[in-house]
Amino acid sequence: MGRHSCCFKQKLRKGLWSPEEDEKLLNYITKHGHGCWSTVPKLAGLQRCGKSCRLRWINYLRPDLKRGPFSQQEEDLIIELHSVLGNRWSQIAAQLPGRTDNEIKNLWNSCIKKKLKQKGIDPNTHKPYLDQETNNNGKNNSLIITSNDQKSHEKASPIQSPDMSTTTFEAFSNLFSPSLNSCAVAPSSTSQVVHNTNNGFLWQPDEFLSAPSELMRSDWHRHPTLQPELFWI
DNA sequence: AAGAAGCACAACCGCAGGATT
DNA sequence: GAATCCTGCGGTTGTGCTTCT
């Protein structure tokens, strides 16, 4: 592994933080706020890079952090949010007050993934392994969107679907951010298919849950009436 | 008792994107 | 527009503790 450029400028400490370092950082930020992170270590008297200080503050020293194990409700919410947002840990963390993205990411990789696998659920797609095999052998050849593909979708240019229902489109697009005004539902006679005209890909209803996050309302889980299933017409 | 393996958590890294010069 | 700096994100690795053999 290489070292970040800012750490080349001077001999900076790496590795675990000592209680003394924590105290210095905590005292400094409590008194002055963090301001520009790159100046924090110098002003706080620390031999660390600003990036390291920022991480330590966010993941460990922040006063509003909730310490201790995750509750079952928190785990359930993480699974639910992951099915919608994919590996967008910071956005998932935003829905769990007092929890950090790093903490959630660690929990996911070390614990939740394993639990889902034990239940026969693919942690990437949130589908039972058996169902996936069935789907892959079937006629459906729609592109499956996964969280790893998000960047390319986000950059895709909008295309308006010619056969969408206006009413459905309005209802549907109301769910999304105003900047993405070209999402539509395109009912299919054989299977209910969602056509996301923002990127031109066809989604099956359950695949839709893996859509890019700016398409998704982060508060869906709080509003039963906005559940996407309601729009599979 | 000692070493190996597994696990959870902390921290680092590269990269992307926005702001500034 | 190019270069540079800064911040935030997600993937990965390191570290220390616990359990297993």
C-alpha cells in the first residue's frame, strides 16, 4: 500500500490512535470546531494527516455517536436500506442516527452478509439463491442492475419512453428527484417491467430496488404509501 | 500451553468530484 | 481550461482479541 500524498510532507504517525492523541483532537475540535481538516493536526499538535484526524473524529470521537452493538431493528433497517441503496454506506448511515458508515460497512461485511447467506439469501441481490438460478434459466433477459453498476447509470443520458402512461409516469416520477424527470412505468403483457428512461435499462420490479440512489427517496421505508410496489401496474 | 484460524473493528488507501487559484 | 487543494466515499488491509485444534 502506498501512503497518501499529504503524509509524505512530514513524518506523520500512522496506525492506532493513542488516548493522548484522542484527547488532543477532541479538545481542539470541541473548542474550535474542525474547520479545514488539513490544518487541524498542526493546530491541535498532532503528528497525523488531516484525513486521519477527520476519520478518527467521524468514526470514534464525535459526541453524538451511539456506542455498543447494533439492535435487531437497526440490522433489519440496514438490510432493507442496502436492498435499495446497495453499498452506499454513507447514505445508509444517514438513516441510522449515531452510526457511522464505517461501522455499518464492517457490520455488513463481517456479520450481516454471513447471516443472509445462512438464510439462503444472496447479500448482493437480496434474493434467494434458488430464485436467481431459476430466473437465470428462464426467458427473462432483462439487464440486472447491481450496485456496482451505479456509476455508469448515473452518467447515462435521459431517453423518453414513447409508450408510457402519463398518469403512471406522473405518479412514478413524483417519487424521484426533480432533476430526474424521465422515469416511467412501461407495463408489459408478460411481466411487469419498469422502464427507467433515465438510463434506458429495463428493470424487473424487484430489481428496481437496486436503482441508483438519487432515483430513490431515502425516506421510503418511513412512508408505506410510497412503497414502490404500489406502482407495478 | 501454544500456535493457527477466525472474527470484529479500526484505520489506511486510491479515487472522484467540487472549490479555488 | 488547467492545476492544485480539500473533502468524502467505498474498498481493502492491519491489528488485536477470541476460539479452536
